[in-house]
Amino acid sequence: MLLFIAACSLLVRIWWMDNPVVDHDEQFYSYVATAMLQGQVPYVDIWDRKPIGLFLLYAAAHALLGRGALAYLVMANLFACSGAWLSYRIAAVLASRATGWVAALLYLIAMTVFGCRGAQSELLFTPLCLGMVYLAMAHQRSLRATLLAMLLGGLAIQIKYTAAPFCAVLGAFVLLEDYRSGRAPTGVLGRACLYALVGLAPTLAVAAWYASSGHFSDFYYSNFVSIFERKVSIGRFHPKTLVVIAPFLLMIASGVWAWFRLGQTYPRRASALLLVTTAGSLASIYFTNNVLAYYYAFLAPFAVLLAVPFYDLRQRSGWFGAVVLVAGLIVMGNFPQAIAAGRADVVQFHDLGSRIMAGGPQRSLYVFSGPMAVYTATGTRPKAKYPFPFHSAEYGEYGALGRPQEQIVADFLAQHPTFILARTNFGEYVNSVTAPMVLRELHAHYWPVGQYLILGDRLTLWQLAEKRPPLAI
């Protein structure tokens, strides 16, 4: 089974294993991780609001496998395989091992289609949450198993805080079972406190370390305050939400239909647990004010598992359901186009790097927008606490960084970098307070030397010049 999962994972994901620009976020996580390996401290020397556990995973990958993108992409593949294996185990509890094989394959394809081709945080914390579900499903009323599940949840929270509502929902399910089994309310309350303590232990340990080093305020603001200061730009329910999650809704609907129409029986408690944790996954997805499309990747395994009655291989119709769902996800993912787009991004990225490298040994760079990986590729990493382009440029981050955006950008511009990388069309910086600052600097002291299309962004590279030639913009 493990060989099957590993082979399927490689078949689905190998097309991006050498791609340094799979997505924007993992480039930044990698950037922070390599900074950590050089002695910098997250939230103090280099800033983001993600939990430190996420950066530690990337740091471990780079420490073991080198500084290139391959390191974290290999790590991501291992997590993808783990999630697929747990989907197999849960589907085997619900139906059969043969059905579990289909669940594993569907998981791998669905996670890849929904924004997890690389090492997005959803791909990394989802297996931990599935581990919680499996432990609760396979070991009813086992204190040891529940404590292990809560610890897995605590580790998931240290990869992304939005896992917390999911953990709370699963914990509530277990506690309700304890209460209904006749345990005294005081005993249930005691267990609730114990579960909460174990689940929060990783976060409390990190907080204690920052407190002991005198940087608790940096940790607290970054992790628990700044996220609520972000502007609402997309919102929880974008007009295209139903279109985005339509495949998952159809998978769930197919499972519900098959449940009632085909007459196959399923374990009552396991099914109830799956329904409750699906609600928990939605609570996690909608936890923040802005819900991006790839957040729904966390719904993928639950949609796959709720669809089990449709592809249950214990009945002949299940083979038809399996083919339909696998084929449907592959078609929806449009893999040929996605692979071609990834190849084109790599070519453009290398062209961009070559042009910057031609700037000489004293070259420097400011990425106002664009791929952060170009810093590492060209040896132009800035000594800055806020290097992530999104923090500098986007209005959604205004007032949510612990430092004014204007000061962050002014510090970069004051260094007069050899190159500045920004979007070609500055009109795309909607309501940005810093884009006009950069545009004025470009008009005054820079001239364009190249245009690139990477990850759907049209970018222009500008080079510093004593006398800029006439340019109409």
C-alpha cells in the first residue's frame, strides 16, 4: 500500500519537484527557514505571523537536503503520502481496504488540484488532523489515544493556527461521548482541561521560549494580534466561492446520494465522527476574515471520505463511482496546462535571475512584488525584518505589521538597490499607500530592463541609472 501511495504521489506531484516558484507563500517560508539556520529569530529579526512550527519544518528540510526548493518539495511529498495513507486507513474503517486505495488516490489528486502542488501549510497540517480523526475513530474512549490526538492537534496548530477550531470540535465530540457514557460532569471537565493543556502544550512551549529570551511581546503581536488587524479584502464568502468548492460539494452530494440509494451500511459512530470533523474543517477554513481559494484544500480529505458510499468497492457500482471521481478531478485539475504553466514560470524565473546576476558583484535587489526565491538565487538577500513583498505592497496589510508600511518601503528605497522588481501595471495595487512611493522612485532614478510573467503576475525589472532615458508609462 505504501508503495502504491508513494508511486501515485510522485506521478501527481513530480512535475513541480524542481520548481522554485510553485507558489509565493512557500518561497517565503523557505526564506525564513534559511534565515533561522543563519541564526535569525522569527518575529524578532524577520517577520511573519505564521506559527514557528511551520518554519521549523522548512528549516529541518533545508538542514537535511540543502538550500534549494527540492528540500521542502521532498518534505511536502512525504506529508502528502502521510495524508493519503491516513485517508486509506479511515476509508478502510468506513468500508474496506480496497475502497481505501481509492480514497488515497483521490486525496493526492484533490490536494494537488486545490493549491497544494508545493508545500503549502494546508498540505502540512492536514495529515496531523487526519491522524486525530483516525485515533478517535479506531480507539474509542481510550485516554491515551485521545491525548495523542490532542498532541497532534497542538502540532497542527503550530503549523497554522486555523487548525484550532477543528481541534476544538473533535475534542468536543470525544467529551460528549464521555458524558453520554455516564462519566460525572466533574470528570468530563477534568478531561476537557487535560485535553486543552496537551493541545496547547506546543504553543505554550514556544511562548515560554520567547518569554525567556525577552521577546514575548514580538511573539504575541505577530501570532495573536496582527491577523485581526488585517483589512477585509476578500472576505469569507467570495462571489466565486461556490464555483471554487463545487467539486467538493458534488463529491459530498454523491456520497450522500449513494448512502440512501444503494443500501450499504456503514459504522454509525465512525460516520458521525466524520460528519462532525467535516464541520470542524469548515470552522477552521472560515476562521479568518479573508478566505483564499487554497484554504479549501483542508476540506479535500473530508469530501473524499464523505464520498466513500459512492465509490465503495464492496458493491459493483463503486467501481463506476471511483472512475468518475478520479477522472473528474484529473479533468478539473487540467494537469497538462498546469504543468506547462509551471515550466514557463521556471523559464521566466531563470531569465529574471540571469538579468539580475548581470548587474555585477555589488548588485542588490528589492522585490516589491514577485518571487522571493530570486533573492536566494541571485545572492541579493536584504538585511530586512520585513522582506515579504506582500507586506510592503498590499493595502490589506496596512496597519497590521507592527510597523508602518511607509517606513518599511522607505528603508528599502533608501538603500538605492541596483534593481527593483514590481508589477508592470501599478494600477493593480488597489488602495496601496506604498505603490506611489515606489513609482515615484522608479520614475526618478530607474529604467526598465526586462518584463516577466511568473505565477500569473506581469512584472517589470527596473535598474538603477544615473540618468534614466525618457520613458512613457
